[in-house]
Amino acid sequence: MGKNIRLSIVCIHSAEGVHQQFKEVVKLTEELRRRWVLRQMSHATSEYAAEAQRRAEEKEVRDAARRAEKERLAAEKAVEEERRREEAAAAKAARTEEKAQRVAAQKASAELRRAEKAARAKEREDEQAKETAIDEKREAAERKLKEDQVKQQQAVAKEADRQRREAERKAELEKQQRLAQAAAKRAAAEKEAAASGKAPPPAAAPVDEEDSDSDDSDLPLGFNSQLF
């Protein structure tokens, strides 16, 4: 050290965790040094005492300036930290608002999709109802057409049966007329023979309708050869 005096030296590697105690020890050390200086000054000349006093005052001023600068830096750091906290809070609020808007947009989109889906389902139901109504109308028309066809066929069959019965009646009448004419001719021939004294002609065999007429098996129902 270059000093022929007794010295006590303390080395502090780290003040982590005991900053407050470290500050108190440094402050106490400065105060003891100042007292020691003052005590030494009391034994020194007035000029040395004045110089020591001046140096002590300058040191106090420097210490005060350092403390003020440190406080200023601490205040600026606090302001910067507050600004960062406000910015972080604003950013968080913006993210929250953006998320809320995104969720609202997703809900609106989902509602729109559900509405469109419901509209499409309603359109499909309407189309199915229309197709069902058309099918029912077509089936009703087909049933009515079939019923009309059946009625028409029944009417045709009825008319054919009526014509057949009418033809049979006419054939029977014609047969009766032919038989009556044949009987009249035979009676006239017998009368003429009796008047002339001749033998009466032999009786003609009765004309059978089935033998005299052609076969009607090939004609449609209700028709026979006598109609022609």
C-alpha cells in the first residue's frame, strides 16, 4: 500500500441480496472517513484543514450529484417501465378486441351459413313438395285415364253385346218370316193342287238357320252372316 501504518481491508465480491445493508455500510464508512478527516484536520494547520474541508464538500457535492443522477435514472427507468406496461396493456387490449371481433365475425359467418343451409333445406322441401304434388296429379290423371279406358271398354263391350242381341233378334225375326213365307207357299201349293186334282207337293224340309247360313265363328262377337 506504500503506507507505514496499520490497515484493515475488506473485499466484497458481490452484494447480491444485501444491497440495503451494503449501502448502509458504505454510508457509515464515508461518515467515519469524514469524521477521521475532521479529526485529522483538527491537528493540522488551518490551511490543510481548509483544503480538507473543501475536498470533503466537493466530495459531498459529487456524491449528491451522483445520487441525483441515480435518482433521475431510476425515475426515467420507472417512467420507461410504466410506458412499457401501458404499451403492453394496450397491445393486450388490442389483441383481446381483435380476438373478440374475430369471434364475432366467426359467429356471424356461422349464423349466415346456418341461415343459408336452412334456406336451401326449405327450397329442397318446397321442391320435393312440388314434385310430390306433380306426381300425385300425374298419378290421379293416370288413374282417371285408366278408369276412363275401363269405362270405355265396358261401354264398347256393352254396345257389342247389345248389337249381338239385336242381330240375334233380327235373325230370329227373319227366320220366323221365312218359315211363315214357306208355310204360306206350301199352303198355296196344296190349295192349287187340290183345285187341279193333283197330288200335293212334298213338304219341304225346314230350313235350319245353322245349315242355311254360313259359319259365323270367324265373325266378331255380335255379328253374323245374316247382317250382310
